[in-house]
Amino acid sequence: MALFLFLCSLVVFTSFTMMPLARRAGAPFLLLALVIGMLLGEDGPGGIQFSNFGLAFDLGSVALAVILFAGGLEAERSVFRTAGIPAISLATLGVLITGAVTGIAAIFILNLPWLQGLLLGAAVASTDAAATFLLVQQSGVNLRRKLRDTLMLESGINDPMAIFLTVSLTMLVAAQPAGTATDFAGFALFLAQQAGIGLLAGLGGGRLLAWLTDRLSLPMGTYPAMTLSGALTIYSGTTLLGGSGFLAVYLAGFMLKAYLRRPIDRIEDFNEAFQWLCQMVLFLMLGLLVTPSALLKDFWPALACAGVLMLVARPLAVFVSVSWMGFSLKENLFLSWVGLRGAVPVLLAIYPVIAPGPVTVGFFNIVFVIVTVSLIAQGWTISQAARWLKLGDTPEPQPGQT
């Protein structure tokens, strides 16, 4: 146990100490964690054998719940006032368009059955909140508030829609033959159930958690742990009721921030630190899970799918969803490019693999390549894209202007 603890803590500690290096290089920090995980895996010097997709999905889901709760805590009411409509449009209609276009391309590029192609598109349709937030911050570019808030809020709330689509399409793929009216009626009912229960549980549970936190007299250091355990109760309880636990836990964080009267600084600091730890462990685990030599089999088709996602699907989603909402052409182009993929698509790619049905580990490998290409190509060029588009020169609008 001492050796195991020493090695695990050393890997995580070393990863954190390399954050300044990643920042100076302008690289996504989580990409570094992914590479470390791959080096520790079966094809790397570490030689660790880890192929338990079920365990990875379960642990990753809990980590994602913690990350979303922390993201809800970071969201301010003012963000919804300035960017609520465009962010929600991108997180719903934009995700649908991104998933559909990428999925159709995957059908032809990878020669997949049409439902499996759409499933792949759904898995990679959401953007990564942590990577987007970190890289926009370290870009050093003074983005207009509406543009910055739209990016931040969209990346925080678009995961539930991608999760809805991935889980539903996985069910349709498993229920062969699929494609009947009954299948799609069940799909629509499932989406409504997930969204409805998740919305009610998140809003109600978050408000109740704030009420209890204000009225309980506890040692100051215990409030962060109490609220996190409450958030995970909301997440798991909502999931047991058939709703979206991920949507509920994000909304719970937002409601706690909005209605808590007690000082929230300690709670925010604790959850920010725990969020980073969860992201670090999640990316290290995903790096361990992948077999680098197996990525070569469909590397070029996966690269083509990544190109469609970044250069066609995301821009089309942006221009259809929000181009008419007061953004300039340069801002729309920036929104189109800053569509970083991260842990959620890779985690979602595990679900069809472990579910009954025809989806194999090759599906996971393709999604892994797409996410890695997005992190490298888009993550390394955010600041350059902003400066090339001269977005730092855009003045803030005067009161009363859009």
C-alpha cells in the first residue's frame, strides 16, 4: 500500500508541478496529463495494464459530476444575463448540429452504420469547460464580455445535451433492428424525462442545499465537504430517478452560489482544487486506458473526422445558432474555432463500448484521436487566433448597446 500510494501521489504531484510549463508553452494542461497517462500505460515505459472500461466509466462519471458542480459554483447570475441566450442556443441547437454533421461525415469516412455514425457525432459534440476556461484566461487577450461569457457558459452547460444524445443513441444501436417510429418516440420521451427530472432536481436540490447550509451551525472547515457530498447526493439521486444527474449537479452548484447567504469563498476554493484533482486523475486514467498502438488502425479516417468537426460542424453550428445575436464576423469565427474537446467525449465513448451492442473498442479509439487532435490544434492556437482576428482591440459596448 505504501508503494502504491507513493507512486500514485508522485504521478499526480508531478503533473501539477508541470502546469507552469504547459502555460508557458501555451499548451492545454490536460493534454499533458493525457500524455503522462499514455506513457505510464501498456505501450509506454510504465507498462501498466489497465483495460477495465466499466471501472473507468464509473470513476469518470463521478469525477465529471464534481467538475460540473464546481463549474456551476463558478457561474454568476450576471453571466446568464449577458450570455444566457446565445450560450443555451449553442449548448442545445449547436450540439445537435455539431453531432449531426460530424456523424454524417463519420458514416461515409469510416463506413459505419448510420446510427453508429450519429452516435460518434453525439459523443464528440460537447466542448470542454476546464480547457476552454484555462486557455482563454492564459491567452492574455481582452475579449468582449459577451463573447467571453458565452464561451464559458456554453462549455459548462453543453455536456448534458451530448450525454442525452449519446445514451439515447446507444440504446437505439443496441436495440437492433432500430429506426422505427416507436424507437424515436422512446428517444424523445427519454430526452424529455432526462431534461425534466434533471432540471427540477437541480433547481430544487440546489435551493434546498443552500437553505440547509445557511441554517446548520458547523465548524467552518466542514461546509465545503458537506456541500460537495450534498451535490453528489443530488447527482446520484437524480440518476436513480431516471433524470440527468449531470444537469442536476451543475444546476445545484449554480443555485447554491445564487442563494447561499453564508460566505462561499471556502466552498469555492475547495471545489476548485478538487475539480482540478478530478480532471487530473480523469485524464491520467483515460491515458492509461488507451492503447497507443491500436490508435494507428483508424488514425487517418479519425483525423478526417476531426477536420470535419473543427472546420465544418462547429462553424456551421455557431453561425446557425448565434451569428445573429449581436456578434461580429470576427467573434463568430473565434467562437467557431474555440470548440475544444476534452474528457467528456472520451468518457462518453466508453459508454457504447460497455453497453450491450455491436460497438467495439475501436469506437473509443476513434473518439480519443478526435479529442487529442482538437486539444493540440485548437488548444495551442487560441491566443494566436484571437490576436489574428484582433479581438483584443474590440471595445466594450456602451450601456444600452448589444
